[in-house]
Amino acid sequence: MAVYETITLTREGSAAILTLNRPDNMNAFTPTMARELEAVCDVVDADDSIRALVVTGAGRAFCAGMDLSASGNVFGLDESIDPMSPEMERNRDTGGRVVLRLFRLKKPVIGAINGASVGVGTTMQLPMDVRIASPYAKFGFVFAERGITLESCASWFLPRLVGVAQALDWSLSGRVFKAEEALKGGLISEIVEPDNLMARALELAESYTARTSAMSVAINRQLIWRMMGASHPMEAHQIESRTMLHTSMHDGREGVQSFLEKRAPEFSDKVSNGPVPGFDWDAEPPFE
């Protein structure tokens, strides 16, 4: 695997483990980390032997937010560009680029939140499919306390995950809160003792991949996320009719046959083969 400056990527069976790796800086987020996270998503999607991605942090933190010690605009933005200019296409929020790439990922993503995570350290978790945390983890949508707005597409993801009232409470106050509150509010699904955190994350990854079709998992992940914005169930009906036809002619045949023969399925449809007819993996509106 490639060597990165701010992260590491290792393997544990069919799961890839992505570790934010700036422990001396509490894994603070930088434009370099953003680029490397996007690149890792490409690697994970292209490798059919990787069935799931686990994301965690090195040392005592998950990610302490943006590295505010950088010179110039600490958020990596070009201040010479007018916020309303068409040139903003090349001046996009770096955290948002990472989150959008995680959103398009074809593999399940499990966040193993081992310690402090605030700002972009919290918002980058939102497109992950499940988040579990150590009792020592902390979270915070601290942007109002820094005089800036939500970023990393948090205004889209957060209310969908935890509801509008909870999203407003955390976003307007900007306060840091503990794992117990994150669990109660629906941001995480479990609190796991530190020594068992990675084992539990890998157990979840295994549960999503051991007996499932990689193509089915990829499509279902995208259907759930993308249909949250649908205006009518007919939109889901249209796309599900196409995806059902495709899968029924591929892994669906093996799934039925293995069930009838009372044996484990041997699925072969690969997500690297490309998009399903009528379903573009990477489709997203233009940045305007």
C-alpha cells in the first residue's frame, strides 16, 4: 500500500483500517490530510478484496479539528476569491470534499472514535455508516465558537442523523460534549471500552460483509443515503426497479440458488466493474 504523510492504511482480513496519524498534533486536520483521505477512498473503492473501511485515530485523539497553527487561511481557502464568484469551484471547503467522497464510497464505513473529535473531526464522521466511541471520546460542532459556519456538509447530514432539534442545539451552542450525550443524541450507536474498540469495529465490519454481496451492499448504502432527499417514493421505486433487475441477473441468482441448496453463497459481482445501469455511483450536482 502507498505511504502517506498524515494517515496510514492497513489491512485486517477483508477490512481496511484508516488511521489519522498526526498523534503529536492530536491528528489535527490539514489540507494534506484532506487530499490523502480522498486518495484513500479511491484506493478502497478500486480494491475488490476490501469489503469495509474502519476509520480511527492514532494516540489519544481521533481528530482535534482543523490545525489552526497553519499560516495564512488556516482552512486552506484562497481569500482572494469572492465568495460569490464562479471561481469558488476551485476554493471548496476541504472537509466537504472529504465528506462527499466518503458519501460516494461503495464500501461500509465504520468510525471507531477513540478520543477527542471536534470541528471537522466530528463532521467528517457524519457520512460514516456507523460510529462507535470510547468513553473518553468527545465531540463538538464548535464552529460558532470560532466565528465560522458549519462545514463538511454538516448542515445536510447532521439533522438527518440526529433530528433538527438536536442538530440545532449542538450547532448553535458550539459546546463540546461527551460520549454519553453523543449516544443519547443518536450521533454514535455504542460506547465501547478502549481496549475493545477496534475489535468491535472489525466485528461490525464482518457483520456487514461475511455473507453479503459486495454489489448489494454498495447499492443499498447509496440508495439509503441518496433517497433521503427524494421528493416522492416514486423516485425510490424507479431506481430500485433498475437495481433489482441488475442484481437479480447477477448475484441474485447465486443468492437464490445457495438458499435453495442450503449452503453459503459465493457472490462474484464486483463493484469495480462500474456503475449499475441507471445508477451513477459518482453522480452529484455541479458546484455553483
